[in-house]
Amino acid sequence: MQRGEIKLIPNSLYTILTEHQHQTYSEIQEVYDYDETLDEYFEFLVENELGFWTDTPEFFPPLDMTWQTYSSINNAIIDIDAASTHDFKAIFAQLEELGCDHIQLRYYTDVSKDTLEHHLESTKRSRFKSIELVVKYGNLLDIPAAEALVVSNARIHKLVLHGAPESDIRPVMKPGTDFSLGQMILLTYEITSADHCGVIDPFYFSIDTKTMTESHQFNTCLNKKIGIDAQGEIKNCPSLTESFGNIAQVSLHQAMLQKDFKKLWEINKNQVEICKDCEFRHICTDCRAFIQNPENVYSKPSKCNYDPYTASWSNP
């Protein structure tokens, strides 16, 4: 998790690491009748720095699986189209009051660098840790303008340009240095609505301790998330249908106090059909907006093409 890497292992090694974790190597060898495969397994762990030999295992207690956060809301998604009338200053102020750390703004129509600067103005004096922009490439915003936007806004850690002339992932460098300010992702296809969301793919895996520990208890996509769709409806995610009021009449805090607002937060991957058998479930995002059976809230995400029973992706 510290290195953001995935190492696939056979089920037999998983069994050894879990069912025999309190036994010595000699004791494990005896259980498996001194199978030479054991040596290969442990050599693999040592070579990849996934384990080491010790005579004092009591000094290495199990990983603390507690997940907690100080904030009422950890992240937010705000959608914007040509008809949107969001009061960004007021919305950002409300998100700050809720302790929100991360914001994603998704634009589905052309928008200029000046307009984006205006929308982001109040975030420059905020406590937000990061901002991600999903913006349409075009005459109003080309690649140089997008790069300049990242340079002038320190909180932007990622900018996605959809409808771009090429596909690419590149760092945005601080002028005159080798220091990366953020990441730019170029997509050739256009993102026109919240229906694009919910894709499950290795590209989106979060290989870190935070995601892993959170996934054991909560939904890694919707937990402590709030969304505002292009029409101003407050939701758990703009891609979902249930609204808890319009931001023009209802505050984000008032929306959160409604009975069902948090009902999806605790649906974790150990409860979701098929996902609960997947080896990637604790580093994977989840989606309750697009699921295989809309009548079953525990149904597998419909935009996931992975089959854990064959360990294969049908269309990655």
C-alpha cells in the first residue's frame, strides 16, 4: 500500500499467510510435508520486500484497521452545464463548514479559463486540500490555457480535458523548475453528463491504507460524499436520482440531516454481490448509481467488466 503496487499471489499462499500466521517456518513446513513450493513462496515475499525474517514476531502487531475522519463531508462533486446557476462562493463556504477536503468540478459544456478562475476564486483562501477539474477542451480552453490554470491555482491536483485531440497523461510543471504542480489527463471522447460516471477499472484503483481501511466498513465512493447536479439538486452523487433538496433553497447541512441521506454510506464491498469475492475489492471504487439490478442495492456495479471467478477483464 505504501508503494501503490499490486502483487498477485496464489490462493495457497494466502491460506499460509492467514491460517498459519502465528506459526514458525518449521511448523508450517511440517504441516505441508516440507513441500519445496514453500521456499518459493517465502523467497517471493522477501525478494519483493513484502516480508522479512524475524525472531521477535511479537514486535509486529496486526495493522490497525480503524478508519476515522474529523469531517462531516470528506469530498464533493459539483456538476455544471450551460443552464447551471450555482453560487460557487456560497457552496464552497458550506463545504468548508462541513470540513470537506476534496472537490471535483465537472463541466459538460465549453467554459473559458477566466470563468474557471472566477468560479475558483474563493477556494484560494480556503482549507480545501485538493480540487479536480473535468473540463471540455475547445476554443475557450486549450491545453496551454488549462496548464496555466493549474499553475495559478495551487489546489488543483488534477485536470481532465475531455474531447481533446489526443489521449495523454502528463504532469504540469512549475515554470522554470522540475517540480510537478499537478496532473493533466487528456481524453479524446467527450463527457456530456453524469452518466459517464461509475466506471470500474484498474486505472481508478486506490492502492493506499486509507482506501483499504475505509473499504472494510464503508462505501469507498459514497461515504462522506455530497453531490450537486447541474440543476442544483443535492444528492449523494450527481449520478444518483434521489434528491435531498435544491441548493437554492436547502443548505448542504440541512440536506445531510434528512433521514436517508447516509443510507448508502455503509454499503461496503464485503456486502456487494460478486464484489465480495473479488481480490481487488479493498482498493476498488464502488458505484451504487449504475448497478446490474436496480432493485437490489447490493448488486454489482454494471460498469465493472471484471470476473473474479475467472480472474479476467472482458473489456478493460
